[in-house]
Amino acid sequence: AARALPDWREVLSANRRNLLRDLALLVEARSDELSSILTLESGLPFSMTQAFTRRGADFLEYNASLVDSIEGQVIPVNPLQGSITSYRNPTG
């Protein structure tokens, strides 16, 4: 992941969105196979590993959707609770 990040940063946000959505679709399409592998590796019930693969696909789809919804606004925080520093480095 660390080696891929410099190249990933250069990918246009719309292309990152499409790549993440394509990966989410691939995970969904092969969820039974992925769940079987997880069951064999971990010994967890198949129904549980199915939930894990669905959650993984949901996670990818959610992060893909952020490209369309993040507008670069900073949300103010309570100064008594700390501070937030943001860096403009696309990672997803």
C-alpha cells in the first residue's frame, strides 16, 4: 500500500471513484468465493463471513461515493476538545 500511494494520488478523483466502485462490484460478485476462503482460514461460520464480505463491498462503495460529496469544507470543532489539522492528500 505504501508503494502504491504515490501513484494512487495521481489518479483523478473520478477515476478513483470508478475503480473503487468496480472493486465493490467484484467483491459482491465473488462474495460466496471470498466468504468460503474466509471460513476456511478462520473457522468462522459461513453466514458470518458473508456479512464480512458484504461489509467490505459496502465500505468500498461508501468510499467511492465520497468523491461526489466531499467539497473541501472544514467542520469547526470545540477548541476545548482539541484541534484538527487536515492535509490535502487523496488516499481513497
